[in-house]
Amino acid sequence: MVHGQSPWPNVAREVGLLFLGLAALSAVLVRAMISVGALDVPVDRSSHTVPTPKGGGVGIVAAYAIGTVWSLHGVGGLFEVPILGAVLVLAWVSYIDDVHGWPLAAKLAAQLGAGVVAMACGHVVRSLAVPGVVAIPLGYVGPALTLGWILFVTNAVNFIDGLNGLAGGCTLVGCVLAVAASPHSLGYQAGALAAGVAGFLPFNYPRARIFMGDVGSQVCGFLLANFAVLAAGSAQASLVVPLALLPILADVAVTLARRAWQGARLTQPHRGHLYQVAQRAGLGAAWVSALYWALSAWGGSCGLLAGRFGTGSPWVVPIACAAAAAPFMPWALFVQRKAKQAGITAW
């Protein structure tokens, strides 16, 4: 390198080639899983009507794993190795569940174990860096909040994976914004996950030749939750992933609250999520998924802008959060009206 020349063009080229390579690897594995993956046979609550292979998340997990190993070599951080192991165990349990259908307790145990491993490696929110405000210490409640967050996000992304491209697209959006906000180790890991999803999505959207299955949705949810935990100490990045996840988390929270109010069993499978009701009411599945991508991009961008330009202003967080959440209420009311017009009463 010529003296005084910036190394960034070489780094950008290397990262770009890695991204393309990981996306290509993911695509190859996803294509293979179309032939060998277990079939998802439609039932009453399914959005699809013909048996469709699942297990496309195998490509996503492989791309993330290889990208993470590369980042460990390039930027250090051997403490991430146990977390990578926990991700692979979670992926294995989830894939077995895709094929054979394991009980809920086994899946929750795998999620809990992965969360505990992440926390043991230092992924704990002990203080929350808020743009425009001094860091808020969480003290002894930090570990409990961290584990609760990881479990909720992991399951929320799993619950939202019911329309072609919805969970994958929102994951891709969140990862891209995380890379923009965090150019270091978190950025590398988020980029690896983004590459895996980018290789998967052409096989899943707008027409699904394969689903990601639990092996993809649970790993995506777990990693997104961990990206948010890693960024919690940075005022520049702390809001990005949570606000990018806002449409997913709000849909799940509203659905759970409504079902609890109705006295329904929360663990019982259903078709009552807003995105599902919208599709049942006649809205195109591809359009619903694209809307959630847009909501995710809007929310994450609000968080990104707050981190970049909100220094010194205590109002930046409530404004960013209000702006990110603003489109969701009209969407919920719109879905309610469409459901009424379509004669959908039980949801």
C-alpha cells in the first residue's frame, strides 16, 4: 500500500467479496434443501395451500457461521466462539423440530440455553446508552431483562414467519441498519447474517419454493436480539435494531394481549396475528410482507438518525420512538376494518 493511502477501499472490497460469497453459499444450500428438506403440509391455520419444503434456514445458519469465523480471525473476539456454538445447537434443535416436531419444552430449553451462553460471554445489558441522555444503569435487573428480551425476540421472529419473505426481509433490513450503525464486530456478524438471508430470499419471495423453517426463524430472532444487546452500550446504535424490530414485536405483543383478553390459550397455534388477518382478509401476501419491510426500515432509520444527530437532546428518544411507532396504529385499525368487511370475527 502506498504511504498515506487509505486502507478502506481494500477492506470494503474484501468485505464485499465475502458478502457475495456467503450469499452464494447460502443460495446453494437453500437450493439443495428444496430437494431434501422436510415438507410443510398445510393445515387450517397455514397461509400456503400446497406442501412446501422447509429448512431453508440451513443456508442462513451456514453463511452466518462462516462469516462469524472470518470476523473472529479478522477483528478478534474469541469470546464469541461459545455463542456460535450455542447458535449451532439452537439451529440443530430447531431443524429436528422442523422434521419431527419436538415438544415446546425442548424448544424453550434450547432457547434458554443459548441465551444463558450469550450472557455468560458478556452479552448482558447492564446499562442502556440512550441518545441525548447519560447511560441508564440497570443494575441487578439487567440480566433478567436481557434474558427476557432474547427469549421474546427469538419467539417473536418465529411467530412472524408466516408469510413469504416477511421474517427474512425484516431480518435483512435490521442487519443492514445494524451494519450501518456498528462498523466493528457487530457489523461483521450482522453482515454475515444479512448475506445468509440475501441468499435465501429469492427462493422464498414472492413465491415460496421453500420456507426457512424454525431453523432459520429462531436463529434469526436469537441473533437479532443479541445484536441489540451488543449495541445497547452505544448511544449511536442502541435504538437501531429494537426500532427495526418494532413492527414484529408490536404485532406479536398486540396479538398476545388480545388473545389473553379473550381468554385464549397463548400457546395454542392460531391465525390471529395482524399480518395473518390482513392476508385472510384479501390483501396480497407479497404486499403485506413488503409493508412490514418498509415499517422495519422506517423504524430502524429513526433509530439510526437519533443516534447520529441526537447528541445533547433529551427529546430525541421519545421523538424517535413515537415516529417509529406512528405507522403501526393506522395499520392495526386498517386490518381491523378489513377483517370486519371480510366477515372475519374470530381472530
